[in-house]
Amino acid sequence: MERPTWAPQGIDLSVPSVSRIYDYYLGGSHNFEVDREAGRRAMEAFPGLPKIMQANRAFMRRAVRHAVGEGVTQFLDIGSGIPTFGNVHEIAQAADPRSHVVYVDHDPVAVAHGRAVLEGDPRSAVLPADLRKPHDILTSDEVGRLLDLDRPVALLLVAVLHFVEDQDDPWAAVAELRDALAPGSLLVLTHATTETGPIKPEEGQGVSGVYRNVGSPLLMRSRPEVARFFDGFEMVEPGLVAMPDWRPDPVESADGADDDPAMYVGFAGVGRKP
């Protein structure tokens, strides 16, 4: 297989990547055939997956605009994936040009492409790191240079926690990040589940099985399990809901963008640190 110029040396092009599969669902171009094949297998289990990813991105954009509206102009996006059109720095800086963004991902393709996209942007950076090691993120040069942790930060954990197994205690990782943030900080979160929308438990198991086979277990957690991530935060209205139900955009609704039932699969919520 010929290596594209955007693919960093040292990565195995025969191994699927969660962030590249996500890019495929969104119609991006930074994925390989092995990623597309994994995505197609997952879509055989539940065809609505691309619609879920679109709803996920739409929620993220609304939450970022909400954060800026609340005066929060610092963003820490962990598990950010491959930057595509309408990503956090574009939305935030369009709302307030002073916004600073640090993207975090452990996929070398996501990191390399992110750095290329952000070249020349002094207010944004990409950090190669893992959610399971919060200390490494919080003490990184990128966070130290771009984010003032004495002021409110919007912590984005969008479509990432469901890839962290219980044995790695993602709740403890979120708590460590929370404790490092100033009052007024926000937690922006989405998580896979079979408790919302039209997905059946067996379909969820089928999707999880595909991801497990590519080395990235996907956990469909319950409402109480997802709500635990917001311990120490005050939920912002309307609480923990299906993604299109979190402060829907009247324009999106008028366009019928959220009419597909599959878009209601998955929890979304925003919490504020008192």
C-alpha cells in the first residue's frame, strides 16, 4: 500500500484506527481501506452510525458556542481525533478570536494531521497523550503555554470515554482533570449507549464487537454510569439527554437535520464546576 504524504512514518497502515474510522463516518479523506472496511462492518450491525457521528459533531459545536457565550475561551479537547471542517478551534475562534485550544489524541495520524491543520495558529496546539494519564496532559508544555488553569476551561470528552474500559477507571481520570480546573469550568461529554434512540442491545453488541476486534473496545454504558462522570459538576439544562435534544439549533431543526432517529443514539451533557 502506498503511504499518503499525510500519514506519518512508523504507523501500520494495515491496522484500523478509531479516529480514522470516525473520519470515514464523517466523509473525511484521512482514512485507509482497512478503516473503511471496519466502518462498513460496524454499519452492518447498525447502519445509522454516520448519523450518530454527525449528531455528535453538531452537539460539540453547540456546546462550544455555549461555552464562549458563558465567557469560557479556553478549550481542552481530549480524544479529539482528526480535525475536520468545523472543529473546536474554528467554532471557538469564530465566536471569540481570543479562544485558545489544545487538542489531545494518542493516534499519530490525528496528531500529525492536526499539527498540519493548525500550523501558523498561535492559539491552538496538538498534544500526543492519553486520557488515561491526566497528569501527562495537565503538565504538558502545550497546556502550560496555551491554557491558564486558574481560569475556567471547557474540557471536551466527546465520543472518547466509551473507549476506556472500566478496569482503567475513566471516572478517576475525569475526576483528576476536574480537580485541576478552576471554578466555572465546563465538562462537555458524549457517550455511546443503547438506552437512547432506536438502537437495540444486540445491535450495540454487534458494533462493540467490531471495535473489539480492531483492538478498541467500545462500551455502551448506562445512564447512571455516564452520569457519574459529572460528579463534582452541576448539570447545565437540559441535563443528560440524547444529542439532538441538547439545546437544539432552530436552524438545524428547521432544516430537518435531526429528523433521523439514529441521531438520538447516545448521551450528551454539559456540566459546570461550581
